[in-house]
Amino acid sequence: MELFQFETIARSGMFNRVCKAETIAEGGFRLVIADAQLIVLAWPENGEIKAFQGVCPHANIPLEEADFDGTVLTCPKHFWNWDLNTGQPAGEPHECALAEYPVKVEDGVVYIDTEGVTPLFADQ
């Protein structure tokens, strides 16, 4: 299964078309780009499709090689992790959440609104 396909983006109002909904399975995630921002698009188990910043707030590296167990995303660099139902930290030692982007799914297409959302970064 190829997790990291990038698709051409088209704008629809303030929302950006990022992919077809069928390209993300429940319990899976993928990276997309909207308005030049790298975004983690995830469908947590028993949840709904969510979008969060696609770079680690600690190391500022892309989360393309992160582990995802269906609920928790873990950065491969220092093992920070987040619950992708909320974007909140899922364990120690950090306290920095992931910025969340509004998502809508219409006619089998996923759209993300990036306006006014800025990635969060931990104090160094």
C-alpha cells in the first residue's frame, strides 16, 4: 500500500481539494499538501477524518515516516506522539499539540481549509 501519494490541489472557496476520500482507510494516514503546507490527513479508528500539521513541532521535520497505530501518531525522531482524534499529546515528555485544520468531505472528495491555521512549535 502506497501511503504517501501527493495529488494536485484545487481550491473550492476557502477549502483546498486534497484527495479522494477512498485514498485513506479507517485507521490510516497520509500526507497531503494544501496551500504549500504539509498536512497529516488521518482517519483514526472509530473516528472521523482529521487534518493536522505535517511537521513535528519539536524537530520541525516532516512526519512522513511517523508510525500510526490507528489512533496515535509517533514521530520517528524523538518519539513524541499525538492522539489524532484531538491533536493533543498522547504521552510524555512533551506538551505541544499539533495544529488542526478544518476538514470537509463532499461527494467523496476531502477538502482542507488552511486559512488562519499556523503550525505549532515547541519552545526550544
